Amino acid sequence: MSTDRHESVGTNPGDESPRDYQDTGVPVAAEENGRGRRTREKQRAVDQGVPADQWRKLHPISPAIKAWKALMVLLAFIAYQNIDQVIEVLNSDFAKSLGALFLVLLVVGALGGFLLIAAVYSWLAWRVTSFAVTPEAVWYRTGILMRSQRHARLDRIQAVDIHYPLLGRIFGLGELNIEVAGGADSNLKFGFLKSDEIDALRAEILALAAGIHSQATPATSSNHGSIGAPHEDQQVNPHAGSSMPAGSAGTPGVGSAAPVAPERVVYSVQSGMLIESTLRSLSIVLGIIGALAVLIGAIVFFIKIGPESLGALVPVAIGAASVVTFIWNRFSTEFNFTAAISADGIRIRRGLLDTRSQTIPPRRIHAVQVVQPFLWRSRDWYRVVITQAGYGVGGEGSGTMDQRASSVLLPVGSREDMANALWMVIRDLGVDNPYEVITEMIDGNRESGVFTSVPASAKIFDPLVFKRRGFLLTRTSVIIRDGWLTRRATVIPAERAQSLGTIQGPWDRRRGLMNVQIQLVPGTLATTCTHVDVSQGRELLQSLSELSRQRRSAEPPEKWMRRIDAHLNATAPQEAAPTSAAQHPSLEADAASAAAVITQE
């Protein structure tokens, strides 16, 4: 007996009407047959909500691509568990009497049967898997025995990313990852589709989420805001979608091919710089030194004691494996890193074996941090990471490797690249001398007096970072400077602060200190002003709270595009003569269309 299940992605239990998705199990249609009996039919929950003609199919080999790792593990497990029996049978007189050819055919037949079963399962899984895009949500249903249907409401979508795993790249197939407000468990991920199809699907979802419909689309379906939380005062440009053909899936404007916005590359990371920056990590250097020390000790013990001391090489092997794994993960996830600007936000492409295409709307970024490790100072290199809504992880330094990689805006780059990354996120630092402030937050200390430094009573708690630690409240943002060996500077726009709080332990009270916490969406960055003076901390709380209330506004996409484009033109060499948004009508038009539905957040 099959079991039906329905989930709502990124919504609260009260968001949906119960009558829309209930699986009543009650007859909904009946008709008389030839014998006078009544034939009853059930309408399952997973079959409701979307017209049948709007469901679309994935690529036929999608289940095989998803399950190949599990199938290989299962095959290896079966072979491992039965290897002794297989060897015993092969060495028996019965096997020798059959001949080598028969045994080869037997093995090939067994593998063929296994692949046949896998093919049948893949076909059945493909038959019951489909997706749909409506003016209200993106739907996905699957399951052979355990049927389930999930949907992501358009007004809850944070971002739409494309992922090309290694096996998918071989066949030119990718999968879609829809980031939804509500955490990682709320995301909707499905695939696989051809490259041109998945690009068109992503553009279609982004256009619908931004409220861009054809003229034939009912007005009631245009209430969905841009990629992010909706607002009642949103307005829709009546001409925004007039050039888009009506969809052929049954609802006007749905299923039509939305144009893909053009882009302009801001910076890209060379592979040589990425490798060198990874090897210049202090943890890597210390790990290599430790492994060499243990290896030398193991060799000495081997000479003095003998083979019994080879067990000392186990820690060396574990440490070396950890170092190699870290280097490989960093290199493979950040290889070929490119950042570009387009009408729908910051576009990032990265990856060596698995490639990802990620679009980050600037208004979804809540904080940005500039990092400079100790061994990068001689090269004047920087790393920029962000906290963005929809990619939340448990806290600073937590999350999977892919979650942390999704928070990287610049893996490694020059000071110019770092400044460009900042301007893509922060429209105004709120100071009259922004470049001097950027230099101060990276290279400065308490002697300059630009930042509010921690008091002398905090030196006992921060003997090393005492000269660096401080904060600066500007007209628009708060900047937190920290770090001794690894310098860090975090810029938080005042309007992004969700709540403010203080922490004061007994030792802090005795020395007149307190910690000011700036609560944001879940992310990897620390946003606490540590060990500040009590009077300065209270003043910071009051000023930041008032500033946060005054600056609850978002930068429209067309203004964001023009600002970044003007900055790039001003900083680029004169002979390059880059194309501006005004010189590129499609860039400005796409930005204006997207801006038609962006209002205050």
C-alpha cells in the first residue's frame, strides 16, 4: 500500500488552507457501472494543487545519476561480504570443470542482472518524478511507494542556484537548488536537466518571483515580491513582462522562456594564486611542521628499536591525510572562481569537479567580513566572506564545506579586488573618506584613534589583540575590527541588525567591560563587539538601535547596477574603456524591470 505525504517548503503550518491539501480519503467522484455498483475514486493530496498539464519531466537518466554512488557502494559491499565464498568457489574442482569462459559469462550475467534491476528502478523513479512552476510556487513530487510532494512559494525564495556534479557534467546535465527562507531543511532541490533547459528554468523562476508576468497573467498572481520576503506595498510594473510570451503549460505567462540577464565580470581568481594562498595558511604550515617532526621521530625510533615502532607512523598518516583533504576541498570548491554583476544580483561560478552557479541578491547580504591571514600580508592578499539570508548555518566556523564555500565572496584577491567586493555589498560606508577607513580597518590599531578601542582594563583579557580590537559606528554601518595573527574586519549595515543584546560576566563587571551582540540571520561571521567599556557599549546600543530604525530601506537593483558599474569604470584603466550600464541597454533594462517590484524590506 502506498503512503501519501505532503510538505510545504519554507512556510508555516498556517500558511496553507487545510481544504487545499488535505488527503480526505473520502469519495470525491462516483458513477454507476453496468451492474449497478458505484465505483469510488480517491483524490490524493499529492495529486492536488497543480493542473495535470503543467507538470514537467526531468531527464530520463536523472535517477541513475543520483543513485550511482549508492549503487556502487552496495555493489562493493556485496562483493566484500562474499569475497571469501567467491574465492573458495573459484578454487573448487567444480569451477575448474566449468572452464574460465563460463565463469566470465556468469560474472557478466550477474552484473547485467544487477544493472537491469537498477535500470528498471530508475525508469520507475523517473515516471513518478516531475516538477511544475506556477504563478504561486515551484512544485516537486516523487516517490514510487512513498509518494511525496513539496513546494517552494515564490515569495519565500531567497536564491536559485545551479549545480553540475561530476557525472552530470559528463552528460551536460545540472540540478536546481532553490534556497527558501526557513533554513537548509526548507530548500528544494531537483534535477537533472540539460544546461540550456536549466538556465531557462532558473530565469523563469526568478522572473516569476520578481513579479514579471505576461500581460495575460491575472493581476492576482503578481503579488509575489522579488527574491525575498514579500511586502504589501509592492508595485508591479505593468510593462515589465509585456515582451514575454505566454506560457504553453495552461496558465498564461508560466512556462515561457524568460530572458537571461547579461552580466559583467568584476574579478576572477587565478588557480596559481588560489594554490599559493591555500599553502600559505598558518594551520597548513603548522600541520606540515608537526607531521615532519613526528616522521623524524618515527624514523629515529625505527633505527633504535626496530619495526615495532612503525605504529608511530599512524599519527603521521592521519595528519597528512587531514592536510591533503583540507587543501583539496579548498582548491576544488573555489577553483575557477568568478564574480560578476547582473540585473538579478551578484553571480558567482566556482568548482573544479562539481561546478556551481550561484546568484546572490545584494539585499540578501546582511554582513561582510574582510580577512587577512598572517602569511598573506607580504602579498597584500585578502579574503571576503559574507552572511546571507537563506544560507544559514549553525554559527561561526560551523556548517559543511559547501555551506562555508557558499558564503565566500572572494577566496583570495588583491586590495583592489577586496574593495570591489565590498562595494558590491555596501553601497555607503557612511564616512567621507571610505578608502582611508578601509585601510584603517585592515591595517590600523588603537594608536590612530579612528576606531573606538577597548579600554586599558581589557588588556588582561586580550593581551595579544588589545591594540587591534575596536569598533566604529558610521552614519550607515557598524565596523568591528579584530584579530591579531589573522586580521578581521566585519562591516554590518545598521538596517540588518535584527536585535541587539549585551553579555557581561562577573569579571567583566569588575573591570567595567561588556560585550555588545548584534544579532543577524544565521551565518558564519562573529558579530560581537568584545570587551568594550560599559558607557561606550550602552551608547553604541542606543545609537545603533536608532540608526537601525531609520535605515530600513533596500537599494533597488537598477541603482545597485549603476553604482557598481560607475565604481568599476572609475577604477579601471583608461585604455580598457569598460562598457557601462548606460552603454549596455539590456543591462539597464533588466535592472529596471527587476526594480519595479523592489520596495522597502
